[in-house]
Amino acid sequence: MRLVRILGTLAFALAVSACANGVRYNHQYLEMEAHAPYTLAGGDRLRVIVFGQDSLSNSYAVDGAGRIAMPLIGVIEAQGRTTLQLARAIEDRLRAGYLREPKVSVEVETYRPFFVLGEVNASGQFPYVNNMTVQTAIAIAGGFAPRANRNYAELTRATPEGMVTVTVPMTMPVRPGDTIVIKERFF
């Protein structure tokens, strides 16, 4: 009976040490994606400037379906496009019967929010700040709660292939729309 207890304790100790030191960061895909150009999605607010056409220049919100609605040209798809791609698409629509040589500029006025959940002092939705990491996102969420695991986080991001959830280090860049979950530590 004593041998079984010793073997059980040894197995438990090995499992705990593997958890403490064996956290694998499977985040290479998201790191590469973090350096890709920013693509628009629902929740972004855009400033569209049509040079020489003050009545068309305005702020537009990207709706939940990923579109914006502009005068003359109607609804145009913004989801998954960069600001430059959207500007070219608006120019093409305006050129098709409304303006001779339109020049359009699109910039992001307000990024969609990011979310922090789990073992933080104030979980919720927060406005995105450029060049943010998981660590700065946690600071914005009021810091770690007393039982938080401070070594890594779980990050969920929408990608062209769908939603991806991976374990990431605290230095991982955060993008608009990301959800960060801070897990509870064991000891």
C-alpha cells in the first residue's frame, strides 16, 4: 500500500512540474498574422474623404455584416479589406457614372474594441490602443487578480480560416477584436 502511495505521489509531482515548466506557446501563426496589414471588420469606424466632394466625405461605421453605406454608391463591402483596398473600391464605384476621376482616402477613426476575461480586476470590453501587447491589455483591464496565472494568456482571434485560440506569452501583440483570457494559477 505504501508503494502505491509513493508511486501516486511521484506521478502527481511529475504532472505538476510539467504544468509549471512545460507551457508551450503555440503562437507562431498569430505572430505572423500580427504583422500583416490591418483588415477592416464590424465595429470599426472609418473616415472616408472624397477629395473635392464634401457631401460624400464623412465618418462611416462598419456594420455587423462588414459593410458601409455611402451616398450615391450605396452599400459597399469593407470586411476583410485594408483601408487602401476599400478606397480603391469606392473610387471604382464613383467612377462608374458619378465622378470623372475620384480620389478617395480611407483611414480608421476608431478601431473595434478588444476583450479581457478571466483573472483580471476589471474584465470587459476596452477601446483598442495601437502597439498593444497582452501585458498592456491586462494593465488596461485593471491588472491581474490575486489568483491569476501571470506567465501566459489564451488569445482568440478571428482569422481568414476562422476563429483561432492559442496560448501566448505576455509580449504577444494584440489586435482589435481579440479576446484575451487569463486563467487561474494552480498554486
